[in-house]
Amino acid sequence: MKTAIYWFSGTGNSLSVAQALHDSIEDSELIPISRAMKSIPEAAERIGFVFPVYGWGPPRLVERFVKKLNAAPGAYIFAVVTYAGNKGDTLGILHRMLRKRGLDLAAGWGVRMPENYPPMGGAPAPEKQREINGEAAEKIAQIVAKLKTSPRGVYEQSMCLWRLLSKVIYPGFRRFVPRADRWFCADSNCNGCEICARICPVDNIEIENGKPKWLGRCEQCFACLHWCPQEAVQYIRSKGQPRYHHPDSTLPDFLK
Ligand SMILES: Cc1cc2nc3c(=O)[nH]c(=O)nc-3n(C[C@H](O)[C@H](O)[C@H](O)COP(=O)(O)O)c2cc1C
């Protein structure tokens, strides 16, 4: 049975999880959600979602994709979300989005991975990153083992308080996201290489007079900032923060 693994990732944490699932699930295909949005793939009988938590819920791109998703009747759908501190009610919100389409989230897990949001201080020190990614690798192995039996009704539920807070935090964050790119800029280290424009999953960056210009439909994935070879892309508090990407992810993985 074919499994379509739909992934979205800014700095490779979620991509590394998607890749591990792909390596362990026979007849699976890795599909970036950004590409699937442009040409919706055929319905699959098994579908996996892998994406980061943004503002205690799913990224807006995931919400838009769920509205277009092709799924076989009775499809087995699972999700693995990556997060840095608190996933809120992300799995519950995804479940409700799928329900509106008459689909069901059969199983869902969260994997704690390094932070990548500059306003929150960005990524932890390299030693801490190794520790977190080491624990994440163990958790991913457990998820892979559980998925072999296609369990149903297995959700890693957050505490009730976090689920309630998600109802406030997530809608606020969702509204703030598209225009939040007004705080991006390229500093004098920018050499106009255009990698930021090529890596943006939603084509939100245009090069104007050799410099990036953000167009107001940002997803806040921060790929443009973390993958800039010159570390020239800046955002709130980012100056002097080390750039981060998961050790198993490379720039070509994102430019493909
Ligand atoms: C815009 C934004 C919002 C985030 N919100 C949350 C959050 O609500 N809770 C959390 O634990 N981590 C949050 N994070 C951290 C990411 O979920 C985490 O670092 C994730 O593993 C990044 O995955 P990626 O490398 O696949 O992009 C946020 C990161 C970004 C960029």
C-alpha cells in the first residue's frame, strides 16, 4: 500500500523526521507540501503529515493543503509534528481540519527538536542541539516501530491547559503570520546570491536591485534566514544569533 509523506520544513528538523519515516516505510514517497500545493498528487491510501508547530498549531500552509488534499476513502492518516517547547493542541487542530474534509487523523505524535525562531532566541548551543537531536532520534525510532501496525486512536495529547491556551494563541499567531515578513531585511553582507528567493516555499521573495524583497505572504519558516550563506538575512533579535539547520539536511534538499 502506497504511503504519501507530505512534509513542510524551514530548517530541516521536520524533513529529517519525514526522511526517517520514508526510509522505514516500504513503498513511500516524500512530497514537499510546497510542491503538492502547485500540483495536487493523486489520492493515497496511507498519508503522513510531517511539519513544525507554529504558534501552538499547524502552519497556515498545512491548513491550505488539507483543504485540497486528495485522499482515498477510509485513508489511514497519521501526523508527526516537531516542536521546540510546547506543541499546544496542534494534533487536535489538524484532526479538526481533516474532519471538515470528512477525513480522520488515525494517529499523531510530537518530536521535540531544536528551536529555530529568532524572536525566541533562536537555536540552542551546539552541545544542547546534539542532546535534543539525540533524544529526537530515539523518539523517531519509537514512532517508526509503532507505525508498523498502523494504530488508530493513538494521539500524543497535550495537557488540558495547553489545549485550552492553543485556542487563544493559535488564532492570534495565524493572523499575525502573513505580514510578519515586514521585519525581514538583508544587511550589507548580502551579495545577491538569490538563495533566499529560491528556497522560499511560498515564493514570497523577489530580488529587486540585487536584494531580497518580502512580498507579504510569508509562512514564517525562516528558511531564508537560516540558509543564507552570508548570514545576511535579519529578523527581530537575529543579529549575532548562530544560524541553524538540522545536521542531516542540506541546502540542495530544499532547493530540489
Ligand atoms: C514561526 C515559528 C513559530 C514557532 N512556534 C512554536 C510553538 O508554538 N511551540 C514550539 O514548541 N515550537 C515552536 N517553534 C519551533 C519549531 O516548531 C521547531 O523548531 C521545529 O522543529 C522547526 O522545524 P523545521 O526545522 O522543520 O522548520 C516555532 C518556530 C517558528 C519558526
